[in-house]
Amino acid sequence: MAKSTTIPASINQLGILGRRRPPPCIRTGLQTGTITSLRRFGVHALSMNYYGMRCPIADNIVRVTVNNALQSDPTLAAGLLRMHFHDCFVEGCDGSVLLDSTKDNTAEKDSPANLSLRGYEIIDDAKQQIENQCPGVVSCADILAMAARDAVFWAGGPVYDIPKGRKDGTRSKIEDTINLPAPFFNSSQLIAMFGQHGFSVQEMVVLSGAHTLGVARCSSFKNRLTKFDSTHNTDPDLDSGFAAKLSKTCTAGDNAEAPFDETRNSFDNAYFNALQKKAGVLTSDQTLFASPRTRNIVNSYAMNEAKFFFEFQQAMVKMGLLDVKEGKAGEVRSDCRKIN
Ligand code: HEM
């Protein structure tokens, strides 16, 4: 059974990365990388400068590897961002999503929810280069968190630093992916699931803004286009012109892709503008505008991109701390696809 993934209460209460802006002493701590302030959030061993002594080049290797890969294929920025989310929501941010299945174990990555994850090779490439420089020091979980951060920036999103020092987990089970939200969730279900992981309503909405990058496949939204429910053929929250466009996409089959917004490789607030036009691709996207509990938050990000960027990076740092394994609770894998 999956262990529930929650942010330590101390993190939430201090509002480190949540809705409230943290007090200046904490902000300073996060920016300068001292571990003192992070101790106060219950995450003892993490720090901005964790690899400063033992592998100072790690950050740079990840950045260059991600930049090179995205230059060849800009669509992979979305893949890296999503992979980090799927790692953190299942067993915490411990690189469990990166593990391959074995003869005796079907891993998270083979769950239907993860079959369209992309970008594993970028993590492998960065890991190999880092192992060549400083073997056994930098965890796969940290490499993935850094890669997601660099992908957001590369696509035009906010620049931010993240604490490092996550250890890699040894458990990766297909059944644990039940902890991932489903595309047909409504806002109450999303609020409940993100709430279980320690996120506020605002943080759930801002994290959903990750859908400013990338695509969904027809299989994730075709239920909205025909025989939607007993009274509607098409989802009434969907603009009819946009529904026709999605239906046309789906004539190419279940794997046909629809971009979440008109700028699929740019990190911007176009996703929230699309929701206002009833052009959200998934039920879980459009519900954020349809529901009075979240509509005002959507409107605020649609109107103010800087606010979206600022709150997104705060929520991403918080997400990156979900059930982090520290010290002996984990290992540093030498190959991200296998436990040591
Ligand atoms: C709020 C609940 C969420 C639901 C229900 C959800 C669901 C989905 C689904 C169904 C897809 C398309 C998969 C496919 O059809 O192949 C997708 C794509 C994506 N998701 Fe989410 N997601 C959620 C939140 C998030 C969060 C919090 C992030 C990151 C912080 C994220 C990042 C992405 C990205 C970047 C893509 C595009 C991937 C690509 O183009 O390869 N999602 N999501």
C-alpha cells in the first residue's frame, strides 16, 4: 500500500513555500543556501549548496545537458516537468519513477498513468556525466528535480533554485501510482488529493499551470467529446468550436496529441487564458475555471503572469520537498534505472 506523501507540518506552518510569503530570515536562508533555515522546515539534510564541496559541477552538468537536449527537442521540457511531479506524488521525490521494472516487480513507470512520460534519457545522460566526475555523490532524485527546474527556465518560465540532498528510494510499485490525479477529476477531487499532500487550493491551481507546457493524448480527454453523460453528448464546460477541434484531432486515434494551450513549448500564462475561453483540454483543467472555488485564482493568473511565475516557483520548491528521503533512509543510485 502506498505511504501517504505529506509535507512536514513545520514546512506548512512556516509557510515556507506556500501562500504566505515567508519572513525575511527564511527567504534569506533559502537564497543563500544555509541549512539552518531549512532545518526549521523539518527537512534537516537538504540545502541549496548540498553538493558545493563534493560535486560543485553537478548543477552545471544538469543545466547544460538539459539545454542541449531541449535545443534538439523543445517538447521534452514538458516531459521533465511532468516526470518530477509524478516522482514526487508517489513515494515522495525519491527518483522512484526512474526505476525500471524487474522480473519480480512492475515499477511505477509501467503504470498507464506513466506510459507517456518522456525524458528518461536526459536524466540518464546527466547522471552518467556526473558519475564520471563525482561517483556516488549526486542522487537521481536531485538530478530530476534540477532538470525540471532547468526545463521550466529554458521554456521561458521563472528562474529559481532548489534545495538538494534528496536520497533515492528503493521502492517503485505500479500500484502506488494510484496517488496520481486522474484527468477526469473535478475541482473537489483535485483539492482533496492535493490537500492530502499538504497543498492549498491556490497551490493546486498554480501547479496545474504546468500544463502551460506540453500535450495530452486523445485517450485522456475523448470522454468529453461524445456520450459525455446522460444529458449531454459533449462536456458543457467545453467551448463547442474547441470541442470540434479536439474531435478532429481524435480522428487520428487514441495517441493523437492536443496541446494544452496555443504555445505548447513556452512557459507562459496562456493556459489560464485558454481556461477562460472554455478551451481547457482535460476535465481537470476546465474544472478550475468552472468551479467557483478556483475560478478567481485562474482569473488572477490569466491577468497577471508575474504572479503566476512567482507562485509557481514557490509551489515547485514545496513540491520538491514532498516526503524527501534523507541520510540512511535512501541511497545514491549509480544507475537511475536500478537500485544499487
Ligand atoms: C492537477 C492535476 C493533474 C492532472 C489530473 C494531470 C493529468 C495530466 C494528463 C492526463 C496529461 C496528459 C497525459 C497524456 O495524455 O499522455 C498531463 C500532461 C502533463 N502534465 Fe499533468 N496533471 C496534473 C497536474 C500536473 C502538475 C502538478 C504538473 C507539474 C508540476 C503537471 C505537468 C504536466 C505536463 C508538463 C504535461 C505535458 C507532458 C508532455 O507533453 O509530455 N501536471 N497531465
